[in-house]
Amino acid sequence: MRLARIALALTTLLVLGSACKKKGDGATGADPKPGDKAPIVIGITADASGQYANSGDSDKRGILMAIQEQNAKGGLLGRPIKSVALDTETTPATGSRVAERLVKQEKVAFLVGAMSSGVANAVSQVAQKYGVIYLNTNSSSPSESAENCHRVKFVWDGNGTNFSQAAVKSAIDKFGKRWLLITNDYGWGHDTSNATKKLVTDAGGNIVGEILVPQGTRDFSSVLLKAQQKSPEVIAAAVGGDDVKAMRMQVSQMKLGSKYAWINNQQDWPDVYGLPRTDMFGVFGTTWYQGLDLPGVKDFVARYQKANPDATIKTPGNVFYNGYWATRSLFEAVEKAKTTNSHAVIKELEQLKIPAAVRMQHHDAYMNPKTHQMQQTIYLATANLDSNDPDDLFKILSNTAPDQVIDKDADAKCKLEPFEATPVYEP
């Protein structure tokens, strides 16, 4: 009887251990071979469910491709790289718990990944607490590099102010001064909307109203009816994730895409991939597009397709690009610092400069040492109606150099406080 109870207990432990590993999504990097040095572990904090699940998948794939390429070159500082990915669920409270687990239990050296700005802020507070460098790869609220900046956090996407500066003045001159705002009712939406309001007003425009849209909205009929009642000339939408797909489809169904000038502050590739061109009305911003006619782009696309044969999205977009470049630049900074020590690596990242030809953009990119935001080319695009290729949805209308769209308010608001904590991870 006693032996039976012991056997049952062992079986239960094995089952529970297996279940816990599945829930945590496990280590996604290659296991080190016997005799290898201890691996450097990267904690991936990309959404796998919730409003930004599709973008979270692209973000994670970009991070993993950078890890795979670095491991193929012999790893980092002579050590293999592994990763542990946990779902932040597009929820700040979950993001905070995930970050705590990755730092304290998984002993990660770095945290990488973000879509929702609320989640990114929650993760970065934990990262600052423990002195662990965190790369906010894809959330784009202006607050992330302003009042919510942290010494350990680096922001890799353009923010709402950058995109608005690239679009607002030319849109007022071309389309008119009566602007209506449709805004996702959370941090990124509000921050982006506030930036747009200021720029419109400063350029002589008039905000005729703002309609707030809760996250998870799928029926936009009442929103669009209210919009028509305001009789705007321009509608500026700060709507993202699955919400923007639903909005675009219903705008197209109501034949409102050509009735107004639509400015979508930022358009992520996973949000529109697979939509018909009739739903790709208006002008929108992005930081990178796989159809750019620049050296290195075709090779980058080929590497993506080789590394991701199972991906629903067959070509890389701006979200994958940001995840990849943030991680690759982190590894380059570690190699220059010759250590994983947070203070040393932060110093290298603050000096980061990447030539346009290397980064496959039209202008050189650089890290702003005052705000820890990557300053880069901002593109405005629209639907490519001249192509039938489902992977060639965009037509680039313009590119703007980073110094022309810099967020000066962020420089004033950001206070990069020091951290005293010694990371749980030991270099």
C-alpha cells in the first residue's frame, strides 16, 4: 500500500510539472549541449492573447529570429541564448506578474517585447525595480518615453507624436481644418489623441469632436453615425489591434472611406494583413514596410520566410521588424560592453546609432539618450491599388527624417531615475 501511494505521488508530480511547463510556454530557445556554458536567458513579454495577439505573435517571431541568428554566430559572449515566453494577455496586471516571474524564477538577463502601452509600463516598473534592462519593442504611446520612461527601458517604435507630426500639417493643407477624432479608450489612444489635438490646433485646425471607443469594440455603427453628424473634413483614428480591423470593414461597408479624409495615426502590418484593398482607405503611418525598395529588404523577407514557414502572415511587417531590431541591437550592445551588466549595456544602448543602409530605412536611426526612444524614419502610406499581390498592400507616400518628428515634450517629461537594485540574474 505504501509503495502504491509513493508511485501515485510521483505520477502526480510529473503530471503537474508537465502542466506547469505548458502553461508557461516553456523555454523556446535551443537547449545547450553538454559542456556548454550556462545560457543567457531572454524573457519574452509579447501578448499571445487579447486584442493584440496577432501583433504579439509577430513581435515574438522577430525576437526569436534575432536570437536564432545570434546563436548561429556562436551565441553571446561565448554563451548560448535561450528564451522563455509568457503571455501578457494585453493586461497590465498580467504583464506585471509575468515580469516578476521571469526575473525572480526564470532568472532572465533581459526582458523583451510589448504591444499594449499599459502592459509595457507595468513590465518596465518591475524591470526598474530589479535593475533588468527591458526593451519595449512595439508599444507606441508617447508616455512610454516621457512620464513613464525608466532608466532600464528602451522604446523601439515611433510614438503617436512622431506619427502625428509627420501627417497633421500636410493633411490640414490638403484636406481641411475640421477634424474629428476616433480614439481607443486607453493609454495609447488618449496619449496619441492629445498629441494630435495639439498639432491640429497649432496648425490652425479645429477639433469638432472626439468619440471614445472601448477596447474590444466590434460594432462601430453608432460610432460612425456620430461621426457623420459632426460633418468633419478629416477623421483621425487612433484605433489599434482587432478593433481597427472591425472599424475598417464597417467604414468600407457604409461607403465612408472616400467621404472623409481618414488619417490612421499608425497602422501595424498584422492589423490589416488579409484585408481587401477596399478596406485600406486613408493615409496611415508606419516605421517600416517589407515593400520598401531598399538594399537588404528582399534578403530580410527571405530570412523571415525561411525562419517562419508556419506563420499565418507570410511577409514581415513593422512589428516583426521592431522586435527583431530591438533584440539584435541589444546583442550588439552586450558585445561592445563585453558584459551583461545592466549599467554597462545601458551606456552602450544610449550611444546607439544605426546607418540607414544597415537598418533598411531612408534615414539614419539613433537612440535618444534623454528618453531612451529610438529616433527613426516615419513613413506615410496608403493602399497600393496598382497591385494584386496580397503581400503588397501599401504604397509609401513619404518618408520623414527622425529629427523632423522628434517628441520635444518627451525630453521635458522624462526623468531617467537611477536604480540601485542588483539584478536577480548574475552575470
